[in-house]
Amino acid sequence: MNLYPVRAIYMAEMARTRRTLLQSVVSPVISTSLYFVVFGAAIGSRISEIGGVSYGAFIVPGLIMLMLLTQSVSNASFGIFFPKFSGSIYEILSAPISYLEIVVGYVGAAASKSILLGLIILGTSSFFVPLEIAHPFWMLTFLVLTAVTFSLLGFIIGIWADGFDKLQLVPLLVITPLTFLGGSFYSIDMLPPFWQSVTLANPVVYLVSGFRWSFYGISDVSLGASVAMILFFLAASLATIAWIFRTGYRLKP
């Protein structure tokens, strides 16, 4: 793999982030902080602890995961869609660059931005509640794997979309609702047995639960199930991208 084109795409995407710092970094951090303040104040006054963890600290992994999923998808989808929209995708496709290098450049930049945002929000949360990370290795593993996997999903959406409206279709109508219903702000053990079973069909539950386990050692599902789910997402995304490049599906505007 030639690292020069990968670096060129990566640096171009990161430069775009620096030019739109307010939108790319400040806005998600403020939005997530508002979630924290509102949910922590409104619900935290009624629920003191969940699993021996204060409610304010309990929702921190869920908030980070909410931001990580939505921003990974949005960053990667816009990154590849804009060249299609502007027509510069022809320059990329005609250059001596392999498909693997294109994916690594765009997905790597999107995942890097999401991981940076996640760490910033983690640091911001420490000003509101005392945090502890029981398993730092697993916390970073879930953070990186989730960012990469959903950046791959965003890359797929960017190729599939034929207009700016479709870029926000999946993040707003699919990922955000699934994250809210995936135990980000509550433990599924608080639900009636029937709704617990229904909630377990939500794949985001496994991501949030595994990430929360890395902080406090408590989870709604086993660590093995969480790891298996994120690896399944990763494998499915890689297989879909391989099919897209093999068939040329919507690569051109």
C-alpha cells in the first residue's frame, strides 16, 4: 500500500476539519454537554444510582457513544460525498490510487475526528462528575473499533447518497433513535421483561453496554457479546465496501 496518497487524502480531510472547527468540534461538544446537563439534572434528581454508579457518571459512556456513532457516520459520509457532488471524484478515481488507499484515507480521517471528539467529551465530563475507567485498554478498544466501523458505514452512505438530504437520513432516523433506545441513559434491567427482550434486538445496546463495562465493570450484556457485535458490524461494512468497489456502484456522480 502506497502511503503517500493515503496521507494526502487524510491531511486534506483533517484540514477541512480545522477550517470548520466550530461546526466539526465545538458544536458536538456543546450539544453533548447540554445532553449531560439536562438529563443529569432532570433524571439524576430522581435516580440516584444505577448499579452502584451515580446517574451522572452512568450516562457518560452513553453520551460518548451517541456522539461517536453520529459523528463517525456524518464525517465519513460527507467526506466521500462531496467529491462526488463537486466532480473531483474523477481525479481520485483516475489517479494511481488503489481502492484500499482511498478507503483508508477517508475512513481514517473520519475515525480520527470522532476519536478526538470522544476524548474531548470524556475530558469535559470529568468537570461535571467524578469518572473512573476500570479497564482503559477495553475503553480505547471499543472507542477505536466503534469509530472505525461506523466511519466505514458512513463511507457506504456517502457513496449511496445522491443528495445532501440522504446524508442525514440514516444518522437522524436510524442511528440516533437506536442509540437513545439502546441503554444510553438507562439500564435495560429497569425495563419490564418483555421490553428487555425487545431491546436486546437493538445492536447499539451491545456497543453501549460494552463501552460502559470498560468504565465501571457493569453491563447489560456480556463483554463477549459486545465484542462479537462490533466485529460483526466491522466485517459487514468491509464486505459491503469491497462489493461497491468491485461493481462500481454509484462511485461516480
